[in-house]
Amino acid sequence: MAAYVPGEQPAGGGYIKLNANENPYPPSPEVVRALLAEAWGSLNMYPDPMSNAVRDRLAKRFALSRESFVIGNGGDDILTIVTRCTLSTADTIAYPVPSYVLYPTLADLQDCRRLEIPYAPDFSIPKALFGNPAQLTILTNPNSTGPAVSTTEVKRLAESLKGVLIVDEAYVDFADENAMELTGKLPNLCILRSFSKSFSLAGMRVGYLAGPEALITEFMKAKDSYNVSRLSIVAAAAALDDYDYMLANAARIKATRENLRSAMTEMGFKVLPSQTNFLWATAPAPGAKAIYQALKERRILIRFWDREKLRDSVRITVGTAEQTNTLTDALREITGAANV
């Protein structure tokens, strides 16, 4: 197996950290207040194994039943639950590539077959994904390179499959569309979301899956007994109670994203359309690796993969307006655009 390699987490401070798609803004003040109150009260007790405080709020938010949701220790925990339930050695997992690099690791853990289907240049759903025979298909939408496909196309894909379809919407609060409206209307479709990105709770590790009650009931059987901590449950519930705070921060990030995209394009980067909180771009001279290293020397971290087909690209998280200004000044200097 090849281990999943996360974005670098520097031990010291003083970095502008734009390499892990974290939200640059703090969580809602209501989250902090709720955490402080909980920390003094009941940490000696096990958490609610079903995370019903979160499920009930999600049910109200999306006009679904409590039984339509399973809560996990981040989206990765949900993906582990799903692969445990759907895949064995003789089975197949299908997904387009490039996409979230954890999917191959999960496949290897289940010792199952992989059906990796390359995206077209426009990042539409590959034709070969429709009607594929896999027991589990995963579509990251928006994709981990930035672009998104329409809800209509998601529905068409689900209807073409006999196996389970998971639509990974980790970045959806930065997008123009989402597929939550399809929840419960198709027997094989589930929507995966995370509190890490838009809710600024990456450190609390909370994710959820929405889907038909019959499927969610089966996924619950493979969930670890107490998979979400008391503090994480409290934080997620408080974040949902202050939903407008999240929406305001998402709007700020989207506006900064467009400013960064414009600046990078002027410098010669070929930037993919983005419906996320990051930009994926093919780098101009002196090249992706050199740009990554030069930024790191300036204590600015971005994501670079020293792997085939990815070595000419960088991924940059959208930070605050101030962080973005510092980044673009550095990029102009590194690429020579400041002297043009």
C-alpha cells in the first residue's frame, strides 16, 4: 500500500498555510461558547453514539428525517464506513481521476478492484462512469481539482448505476449547485459533506452522510460505537445553529477566490474553473516545484505533488484577502511577472 500523504502541517508558527484547503476564518463564536460550556460539564461521559443533536439539526435544515443521516469523525470516517459496507475482495470501486487521493487507499484496505476513469479536459463526468458495474462509485463534486458538474448530471449518473453512488460534496458550500435535493429520491444515492471546510471545523473532525433510510441503516451497522466525540458533536450542533455565519464566510472566500484567479491568470498560470475554496493551476516558469519551494522559503505553503501527471500543477487554498495579497506579491516576484 501507498500511504495517504496529507498537506504539510508545520510545527512552528509564522506560516501562511494555503496547502490543506482549511478555512482561514475562525468558527462561529457560538461554537467556542458551546465548547467551553461542554468542556466543564461532561467529558467523563461517553458521547451520544448516534450524534442525534447533529442529526436533528440536519434533518430540520434539509427537511429530511433523522434516520436519513449518519455522522462521522470527518468525511474520511464516513468513507471508511461506506467502503466497509459495500466492498470485499471480489468487488469494485469506481471513481474519476484525478480526484481525492484517499480513494485508492480505501480500496487497498478493502483489497478490492479499482476502476479509475480519467476525466476529460473539461472535467465533465466521464462517459465510462455511467452504467459502470462497480458495487460503489464515488463522484467528488465539486472535484478536488475545482470544477463541478450539474445536479442534473448527478441524477443521470445515479439512475444509470446498480451499485451505490456517493457524491462527495466536501466543498459544496463554495459552489453554485448541490445535490442534496435528490436525497431520498433515488435508492442508491448518498451525499457526503464535511464541517471541515465551510464551517471552519477541520480540527474537530465532523462529517455526515445523507441518503435513503434503508441505506443509512445498513451503514450504521459498520460505524464505530462512539465515533464522534462529545466536543465535536457540540461544535457541529452550534455551527448549524449559526448557519448564516458560515454562509457569510463562504461568500468572502468566493470573492477572494475570483480575485486570486484573476491575478494568477495574469501571471501566466492556467487556472481551472473552481467551485471550491482553492484553485488548481498549471504553473508557468520556473515550474510548479520551483514555485512551491520558493514560496516555502517565504513561509507560504501551497500543495505540490511530485508525481507523474501532477508535477506541472499546484493547488492553492484561498486565504484571507490579506494572505492573498501577500501570496500574489510573492508569486509575481517568483514568476517574474512583477518586472513585466
